[in-house]
Amino acid sequence: MKNLLIVEDDRSLNRGIALTLAQSGLHTWQAYSIAEAEQLRNDLRIDLILLDVHLPDGSGLDYCERIRRGSRVPIIFLTANDMEADIVSGFELGGDDYITKPFSLMVLRARVMAVLRRTDSGGEHQYAIDRLSFDFAKMEFCKDGEQLVLSRTEQKLLRMLVSHAGNILSREQLMDKVWTQDAEFVDENALTMAIKRLRAKLEDKPSSPKYIKTIYGLGYMWAEGNNHEN
């Protein structure tokens, strides 16, 4: 089930959107400020964001720009502004669609489903952050435009981490998913060494990783450049 984050401070509109999208089998999470949205993004894997431009604690445009520094999650702007310059700004900052108020909830749902279909058609296999870009469909991985050579194990490990960005994955979860049938026969040191090799290829400072964080006593996390403890 897809997780959608609705960032809209008009509580009545927020609830109406949530009820409408729930009818399409989508799981919605509601936030009324950027601070609440950021907390939910840290806790959940979000597949699409409906983002109001004017929020109590800041601009949705600025928030979109911040999100785009580490994520390609689809973003649809919701705003009362229908000026051409505002619409252009939304797209230039990385928005995937732009809906002006007032709008039909049925039309909104159709636009949401259209963006999700585009994502499912291939976008979910691609990921870019800073100087790194990954295409899991083509199995192409680059840093600074240069091709990286990753083993099959490293590819599976990277995809597992990136697809759960911001969430802690235990060593057991990673071993089960990366080594599948052979997980019970794999020494835990194999995971440690695979993480070490992956860091050496992706990180500028493998001893102080920016992306693949060790969460002591719990496991590992793809941090999307956030300043979590390593």
C-alpha cells in the first residue's frame, strides 16, 4: 500500500483529501506544518507528498527544495496561487504537479494516481543524491558521473538500504533479504564486510560515513545525508 503525506494546514481540506484518497486504497498521513511533515518523513517511507505552499512555519516551496537535496519522492503542490511565476517556480524546484485551489477532490485523486503510475513505471528504480546516482532497473551506479562496479551482494544491500531510507534495518533483516535462502548459513561478518566495501565505493570518508550509518545496537540506516550519529 502506498503511503501519502498530506501537508496542509486547513484541517477540513486535509481531512477531505485523506478521506477521498483512502477510497482508492491509499494510506494517508496528515501533517499541518513543515515540522510535523518532517517528523513523519523521518519515521515513515513516504511514496508521495501533497504539499501546501503556504504553511504556518514556512514556505512549501522552500521545503520542497530541502526535500530534493536528498529524495526524489513525488511532490504535488496545493496552493491558492495561480500566477504563472508561482507555477513555474514549483516545477523548477522539483515539483511533479501543481493544483490550484479551489479544486475538485475527484480531480485531485486522478492527478495523484497519475503521478503514482509514472513513479511505478520506472521512477522508483532510480535514486539520486548529491554526487551519487543509482538506477536499480539497469543496475547502473555512478559517483561524480563515473560508473561504480558493485557486486551482486552490494547491489542488493544498497537497494535494501535506499528503499528504506531514514529507517533502521537490523542486521537480521539485511541478512535475510540480501542473502535470502542462504541467510542462516552466512556469518554476520559477511554483512560487516559488505557494508565496509559499499562505504569504500560510495562515501567520501568511509570512516565517517554520510549515508550508510551504523546505529549501534540496532543495525544500519541510509541517512540521505542527514546528520545522524554514525
